[in-house]
Amino acid sequence: MNDTQATREKNELTFRPEIMLESLRHFFSGIKDCFFWSVHKVDEKEEVFYTDNITGITGYSADEIKHFPGRGTAIIFEEDLQRVKKTFSDFINDPAKNHITLIYRIVKKDKSVIWIKESVSVTRAPEGKICWFYGIVTEVSDIKEEEITLQKALENFKQLNASKDRFISMLSHDLRAPFTSILGFSEILINEPNLSKDERLEYLNYINDSSQNQLQLINYLLDWSRLQTGRIKIEPQRLNAQSIVFNCISSLTGNAIRKNIEIKVHIKDSLYIQVDERLLTQVITNLISNAIKFSPDGKSIYIYANVFNDKFVEFIVKDEGLGISEANKSKLFKIEKMFSTEGTKGERGTGLGLSLVKEIIEKHGGEIWFYSELGQGSEFHFTIPSSPNMILLLESDNIDREKFQTSIEANFPAFRVAGVKNGYEALSIIFEQLPSLIVVDDEMPLMTGIQFVHAVRKEDKGNRIPIIAVVRELNEEIKREYQSLGINIILQKSIDQDLFNEKIQSVLEYTF
């Protein structure tokens, strides 16, 4: 026997697990993010040990854990318990294994749930019986949550990719199919000189309808794509809800008259919304068009709008038409489904309209939903940001500001008055909500009235927000400066209060 072999055998003879475990216990006692435990089996008894930092992770003390039935298994999250028990049992009963790592959830004393990683090692007797267990437990909630987030993202990407493939397949078919009839009818027109005038007109109508349908499909696709990629910039402005609905109806009047359909609007003229006019017009026009399309002759369509909560207005478009079957309800709003059915007079659609509607509404921060029964009609609901009636008052002098604010509130109770003392405060309000009217003091600290109006007009290029300027001494130079910024009402601060309110009334009447 050489010296190296003798030394190794001597070390093996002198090795004691309890010596190593004592070192581990001492080492892990000073670490906050993990704890150490051990179980020593002697005959039928067990010596159980946990480092005190178990409390920092589980909320329980070592003594509390020791007295639980099953000790640490008592706090394993229920959904993970059977998996952990089975894996641990398989490990114990396999004499070839001396180490295992488990990741699972536990319920802390405060009832919160965290993820832990437990590394367990054992020392086995020659016959395979375990005499020592020892483990290290570390909280891994942050890492596990990131992993779960990444897994969900990966699944979403897989689903999106599959949806994209289905969408492209259906889109290819829908883009190609109408050209069959367009080319077919155009060839007949070219090659059949003896067609009657009525036949020619019929074929030309087929070609025109198919072409119009394809153009609408392509326009919807372009708008949907631009919204998805952010190439369409949403430019909200304060709009009257009733007016925008009537504008949409006017473009569809011919369709409604042909089917003898009456469109009834129930919207207060004092209701205002904060939206992109072009995009919301697309939404309302599409929903009314669909209501007409799926309504039999002589029916009515109802359009409502009212306050939904302190931030949103709810619109409802209700018809007495065909309704939607249960099988088809899940297909609405999904661009990859390209779902479309014929109207009561064979009207055709692109299948993309509602997908675009949903995209526009969600880009505004709203939601869309519907109720429908076959033969009972449908009603589509959506929410859109409201624009409450507000007058923004900029006045640096506290006494004057209170005087003006009290007067405005008394004479215009339908309007909320926001009084601020400088332009920076006012701009922070404007960026969140466009006011119905701004009354600005020319002489303010930090930012003069002229500077403030310049800042407002940079964002409000169409001069949509009416502004009244109040100056101490009115001269031609100040008047020209304000007029160049689109302000035509310039009042002196010494103006009579009744006349001041008359000027506000004239602006609000003109605006609303």
C-alpha cells in the first residue's frame, strides 16, 4: 500500500457527516436568502434541525415547522403537493440516487405564495438505507415568475404565428376569389357583342360590387396594419357625441331608405367625447352599416350614448335584425377568422370591419362587447374617453382667481371650473383633458399669457380650444399678438362681471 492510498483511507475512516453538517449549519445561519435543514435517523428516532433563517423565508419558526404533520410538506402549495411527494418518494426508494433538486410553491404564514428551490442530499448506509437528509432551500420567486412570463410570451408568439398563417391563407383566398367573377364577367362583356343592355348593366354591376368590396377590404387591411404598427397617430379632440353620430348616419341614409329602415338617435346634445374624429367615424359607420345590412325591411335601429363612468362614455348600436348564432359569436373581432355573412338582401362584407373597430376602440383605451340572439337582433356596446365640460381658469392672483371662479361656477353650473395659478399647472391639465374653454391672465409668473397660448397652439394646431385673454391694460400690440394666435376675445381685468359672463356665454354658445 502506498502513502497516498493510506492517507485516503485514513481520511475516509475519520469522516463524520455530523462534522460536515455542523459546518453547513454554521455557514447558512448567516445567510438571509436561504436556509439549511437536516434530519438524522437513529434507529426509529429522527433528529430534525432548521437554521433560524427559515423564518425569513416561510414566516414560520423552526419549532412551528417541526410540529406540523409532515413538517415542511404541510406548507407546500396544494397544486404542487402530490408532484413533490411522488418525486421525493421515487428519490428515496432509488438507492442509486443521493441528490435531488425540486422547485415548487409554498404558502407562507401570511398566506402569500412564493416559489422555492430545494436541493436535497442524503447519506446512505451500505445496504442503501438513508441515515442522513440535508437540504438547502432558496426563494426563487423572481426567477420563476420571469420564467413563467417568458413561457407565456412564447406560447402567445406561437399562437400569433399560427393565427398569422391562418390569416394569410384566408386572406389570399379572399383577395383572389372576387377576381374570378370580375375577370369572368369582363370577358363576357368583351367577347359577347350581342348582349342586351340589361345583361350588360347586370354584369357591370357585378364587376362594380366586387371591385368596391375588394377596395374596402384593402383599405381595412391598410388601416388595421397602420394601427398595429403605430403608423396611424391617434389625434384626440373634443367632439360632440350627437354630431358625430348624425354625420355617420348621413353617409348611410341611402342604404337605410332602400330598406325602409328608421334610425333613432337618443343622445344628449351636451355629451362630449375625446377621440380621433376620423377613426371614431369609421367605428360608428361600420356598426350602423352592419345594423342596416342585417336588418329586414321596415325595422328600426337605435343608437344610444351616455356617461359610463367618470372617464368613459358608452355607445350602443341596437338593431332588430337577424342576430348572431352561438357558433359565430366567438368569431367576431378576430382578424384571423375573416368571418363574414350575407345581409338580408345579399349584401356582402369583407369580414375585417369589426376587427378594425375593436382595434380603434382599444387604441383609445375603451372596450367593445355585444349581446345577440338569433332572430332577435343584436346590440353592440363600446366605451370611448369622455370629455367633461370644463373651463380652465389661469389667474395668478388668489383673490381674483377665487372671484372669477365663484362667478363662473354660479353662472355656468354645467361646467366644472379648474382654477390654477400658472401656465405649467394648466398645461399638465390640458395634456390629460382638453377643456371646453380657457380663460388666461396675461400677466402670470414663470410663463406669460402669450407664452402659454403659444405652448397650447403647438399641440392644438386647429385652434380647437377657445381661449379668452384677460389683460390689465389693453393696447394694439397685445391685441395683435393674441389675434395672431387665434384669440379674438381679449378683455380688460376691470371689466364688469356681468359682461365677463356674457362673453363666456357667447364663446360657449358658438362652440357648442
